[in-house]
Amino acid sequence: MIRVLWFAFKLAVLVAVAYWLAERPGEVSIDWLGYRIETSVGILLAAVVLLVGISALVYRAWRFLRRSPRNIGQSYQASRRKRGYKALTQGMVAVAAGEADEAARHARRADNLLDEPPLTMLLSAQTAQLNGDEAAAKRYFTAMLANPETRFLGLRGLLTQALREGDEPQALDYVRQAHAMRPRTPWVLTSLFDLSERCGDLAAAERALESAAKAKVLPAPEAGRKRAVIAMERAQEAARAGDHAAAVAHARTANKLAPDLVPAAALLAEQMIATGQDRKAAKVLERAWSAAPHPDLAALYLTTLKSDDGLERLKRLGQLTAKRPDDAESHLALARAALEARLWGEARRHIKDAAGPDGLDGTPGESVCRLMAELEERESGDSAAARSWLGRAAGAPRDPAWVCTNCGAVSAQWSARCGACESFDSIAWQPPPRVVPALTAGGDDVTAEIQGELEALPTSPQAAPVTTP
Ligand SMILES: [Zn+2]
């Protein structure tokens, strides 16, 4: 509007100037191509001014017309991009909301409107996944590898797919490529550790852990614990391969990083005992006992004694348990040794102390009940009392075992990964849950075992079934 007014104003000024010039006095005569023009000086000047003014206006109009197709094209493109980005955003929202059809519609629209494959390819891949079309998603992710800008995103998509398909070696390959591109990205480091460990490349897993700890991706205590577990796995591997030196080195690392990791201390002591280093092994076991008392440690400790004398063995165990004298495991170990040495009173005292503050009148655990049965049988041949204790053992709180804290599965041996749910470092020495997953040795086995022991006991005359001829 202002431009139109401005134009009208300029035209008015032009006409006014031309009129003023036309009114000026004086005559002019022009001979040109056989024509003769006679006029006043004012009219001629007015005609010249008008001609110049009109030429300028015509030039501007021509310039505007010449530019307009480009202007129209540019505004058309801008509008397309705007609509394309809107479709892209709506598509992302639909993916987040899990609306597959909606996402597919917006993905197609964005793809048509935007000439930017890096942006639309990810949406297309996610939409294909939402529609359950993993093959199409894989095609999109693979196509993304060709562009440096989208390569990392493509690798992440392919990694997720490989993990879902359970193809761990392939997943490890993708995560290694991603690591080469961005070595400090948290999910890359944790996935690299996890997959390297799963695929058995323990050295690579250890390196990934170190990088993760350095990049502060993992808190220091967690990284330390994981390193201990990996070192323990490497020690087990070396021990199986008969590489004594490597087994000792790795077990020592694991023992140092996690003094309460009983299997590491046990493996280290075992390797030392095998090469005659009994004193060193005993020191390792004593330290481990003060961190986490465990029956395996007591058994190994006794092998360093190289004697079958019951009294000597009891005395030796006293040295091991000295740092945790009130722990139930200490009392149980001493009770077993006292029974071996036929020191009934000593055995009874330790069994009672192992039962906890309420003693034998409370709810003593499985081991306490079994030891009491053994004591009654061996000290006085009281089969009835022994049977009663074995009966109590069947219903008593269960003894600690290697239990997966994630799924509750019980295993005979410690391992870095749970055999049932494959969780890493989830196996702990603790009482098993009452309901144990069917896959593993469960409560029924324990009850059956006690049933077998009950049947093996001599039947007392009172309890004998009356048979009539
Ligand atoms: Zn588990």
C-alpha cells in the first residue's frame, strides 16, 4: 500500500514538474528525418523529463517481472521445506507414541517434501521397525552407513537389531565400528564391554572397562568390581588351560580389587597350594575370611595343614576364624572340625552359637539342624533325636548358596554370568529364595536328600513298624 502511494506521489511530482516546464517562455524548432517540430522550450523540457521518468518506471517494471519467477520458486521451496520438517516432526512424535500407520504416512510425506535423506532415513527405519518390518529397517540402517553424517546412527540401529536377533558376534562388530567413530560415548563403551565379555574377548572387555572408568562413564567402585570379575574369568580360563602363572596373576588382581570375591581368593590359594606355597595360600585365605567367611575357604585352609589329626585341624581352624570369631560361618567351621575330633561338648557349643541369638530354641538354619543330627547320632547313638533334627532341617531356613540376585537361580559354582538369565556379576553367596526357578537345582532336591538321610538312619525299636506274621 505504501509503495503504491509512494509511486502515485512520484508520478504527481513528475507531472507537476512537466507542467511547470511547459509554462516556461521561448521557442524551439527541430528538423529531424524530414519532420519539422516547432514548440516552446518549456514543452520540450517537459517532454524530456516525462520520457526519462517513464523510461525509469518501465525499466523497474521489467526488472520486477524478470525476477518474479525466481522469487516465486524460492518461496515455493521454502514452503515445501517447512511442510517437510513439520511432517518429519509429526512422524517422530508418532514413532514415540507407537502409532505405526501415522508414522508411515508422515515418513512418506517427509521423504517427498524434503530432499535430505539423512533426516528422513532414520524416521523411515524407525517406522519400518514399528511396523515389524525388520528387513526394511535393516535396509534403511545399512543405507545410512554410506553417509558420514548418519553412519553412527545407522550403526546404532543395526546393533540394536543384531542384539534383538541374538547375533552377538555381529553386534560386537557394529559396536567396534561405532567405537572407532566415537570412543568416549557412554553407550558405546558399556556395550563394547558387555559384548566383548559375552563373546569371550576378555582382554578387550578389560580395555573397554578401563576406558569407561577413565571417561567417568562408570563410577569407580562399580568399574573396580567389574574389573575384578573379568580378572577372575581370565584366571579361571588360564587355570583351565593349565597356565599357572597367568592364573595366579589374574586371580591376584581380582583378589586385590575385590577382597570379598570368595572364588578369586579360593582360586589364588588353590594355585599356590598346587605349587607348594602353603604359607602364602594360608595368608590369602585368612584375609579372605575376614572379608567374607565361606566354607570353601575353610576347606582349603585345612589342606594347607597336611595333617589328618583332628585336634591339630581344629586348632588350625581357630587361626583362620580368629578375625571373625562371632560369625556363624566361623562357628559352623569349628563345629565340623570339633565333630571330626570327637570333641562333642565343643561341637555342641559351636553349633549352638551358629544358631544365632535365640540358639537352638529359635529357628536354626539347615546346617545347624544337620550338624545337631550328626552330633546326636555320633555322640550317643540317639537315632530318634537325630531323625527329629533331620526333620527340622527339611523345614529350616535354607543354607546360603550361589544365588543369582537377578533371577533367583541357584548354581553349584560361582560364575561371572548367571547360567539362567545371563546377568553379569549377579551371583552372590546368600540364602536361596523359597521358590527357585525350575531350571536349577531347587528345594525339592534338598528335601529329597534329607529324606534319603532319614531312610539311611537305623530305626529305633519304638518307631519300628509292627509286623505280624
Ligand atoms: Zn540369573
